[in-house]
Amino acid sequence: MVVYSFSQINLYEQCPKKYQYRYLDGLEREFETSPDLILWTSVHGALERLYQQVNIYKIPIKADVLGKFHELWNNSIADAGEKLIYKWDQHEEDYLRRGEHYLEEYYTKYSPFDWVKVVATELSLNFTLDKDEHSENKQFRWIIDRLDKDDEWNFIINDYKTNKNLPPEDKDEYREQLTLYAHGIQQKYGKYLKSIKAKLHYLHFWLLDEWEISQDSINAIVKKYTEDINQIENSRFEYNMWNTKAFPTKQNPYCKYCEYQNVCPLRQHLNYEDEIVDWWELGEKTIKNLVDQYVKLGKKSTECDKEKEIIKWILIEYAEKKGFEQLFWNENKLWVSKTENYSAKDKDQFIDFLKQHNLLDETIDTPYYKVNTLVKNNKLTEEEIKTYLEKKDSRRLTPSKK
Ligand code: SF4
């Protein structure tokens, strides 16, 4: 049975191929640590310790919380050793200063912590996404930073963020995440709770995003994730039936940081040795040279097409003005003709008209590439069109910037 997590589904949404590499092919990346990750775990660990103490009515002083932060930071730094790389002109002191600031400000704002009843810190939550006959396929697991309850039995999910970049307000990822946890909380504590609230603590910005999670939003998120998992399950099935396209590549802004670039067909060639091909019309060429040449020729031909079009209209104007039907120079001549093309005023009516005259077959020219788009957008299924159309391989090269 597959147990899903929020990050797994997000990874699939970001790129199905990456999901395949990580979760099906077992191409586990070597776990890379970073100063940002260490800051995140150290701040989380210090807050976890703080609330564990609060829960046994032993409020620690601020210095103890900072002490825990330093202890966790130093342990992680020692474990990471030389693998740890500071980027963008930042150093250890910068991260330490940030962590200290976050915790000091947090402590000052919320002490003496007497309003809160902590249900759990770092709560490991296992839940099912739906309760239908397939629910064994939709198990979820995640860890919640902290779960509180107030005097009126409202449960509050707390999540701490240490990012320096504030996500735009329309970025729903975090909200979706907490809404999904609320579904898990309902399954675990449903009989106690009156309502579920969420608190996103953006520690760097000293910002608290707080809201009540409605049943409607939970239902919508459960539906969305159920559909996502169904899609993943179908792809898994296809993949097990040797369909290598079951998890397609998906170009996205994170490709350039992706750890699978050396195996991914979309990026693999980037670090590939150049190879020579010998084609009698062109002679010896390297593949990389041919790529550049192809793009240059494509540009040239677009420029030529434009120029050709301008020349065409100049010559037609000229010939019409003078009343010439042919234009001559050296060995070349041009026949100047005028034709008119039709375009339909109302497509449906026109198709009916052709049907009445039994002329539809002679006139219709279906743009089959559009059928692909219809299948992609789920307006038609492959199954539905199989009776009418057969699939043939088609190849094209689309130039773009590297
Ligand atoms: S390089 Fe891009 S397309 Fe390839 S697996 Fe990684 S994220 Fe997906």
C-alpha cells in the first residue's frame, strides 16, 4: 500500500518524471543539507522543546530557548561537516542571527504562554483521504509542527515558516497543506473538536496568517487530492505495464536545479559529450553544431518569409497599377494572379449545407493536431477516438533559447 504525503503529490504536480525517478525507480538523491534547512530544523526544534515544557507547566526562560537553538545548530553543523555550502555571500553568523531574532521575537510576543493548551508538538498524523472502496490506496502521512486547542475546543494547527521570501497571497500551497491536515485532525480528534483553525507563522516577517478552515474547503481539497492520487495510481499501473511515457517530463522553473538532469531526457543532452555525424550533403558535423545551425536556418527562413511577403505585395500592387499580368527579369518571370478565398460566416450552418449536398468529405480537412489538444484537455479520451482515428508517429523540432 502506498502512503502519500503532501510533498509527494506536490512533486508529482511539479514534474511526473521526477516523481517516477524518486519514488518508483528508487533514484534517491543523496540527502543534501543546506544552511537554510539547518536553520529551519533548529528553529523548529527549539520551538518544539519550548512547547513541550509549556505542556508540563514549566515555562522556560528565553535564554533556554536560544540555548536549545544553538545546541541544535551546532550539532547539525558538525554532522554536515564540509558538505555545507553558504551561498550568496552569506555566512554562519547571518543564519545564527536570523534564528535568534525569530525566537526572541516569538518568545516576547507569546510569553508567558498561559492561554494555550498544547495537544501535540511534531504530531505524526496518519489518515485516509476518502472512505470509499479504494481508500487503501489513499493513505496520507505527515507531521504537524504543533496542534493546540483553546477553551472552546477549537483546534489550531500551527505551522512555522522561516523563508526569507514571502509567498504571494494567491499562492495556495501552504493553505492547501493545512486544509488537508485539518482532514486528518478530524479523523483523529473529530469527537472533541468544535472547529479547526490554522495559523501560519512567517517568522522572518513577523506575520501571522490565521483563518478558520471550513468544511467546504476541506471537501474541495480532499476531492482535489483524491483526483491527483487517482492519476498517480493510473500512471503507476501504466508504468508497471512497461509504458515508459506513463510519467512524462514537465519543463518547469526548477529543472535547472533538478538532481535527475543527468538521466532526464529533457536535460540529459546538456551534459553529454558532443558527437560527430557524417551526412554526405553536409559533410562531417557535430550534433551540437547542427542544433545551432538548425535554429539559425529557422530564423533565417522566418526572416525570408517575411521579406518574401513584403516583396510579394509590392510587386502585386505595382502589377495591378500598371495592368501587367506578368513581370520579367533576366531568366525569371512572375505570373501575377488574383484569387479570392472563402471563409465561413457560420461554420455549423456551412457544414450542414455541405452535408445536404454530399460534399463534406471532399471539403473537410481536419487539423488532427487539434485532436491531441482535445485529448490533453480531457475533452475526448483516447478510447473514444480510437474507432475513427489511428495514431502515427510525428516528429518536429521546436527551437527556443537554451
Ligand atoms: S529535469 Fe525537469 S523535466 Fe527532468 S525530471 Fe527534473 S524536473 Fe522533471
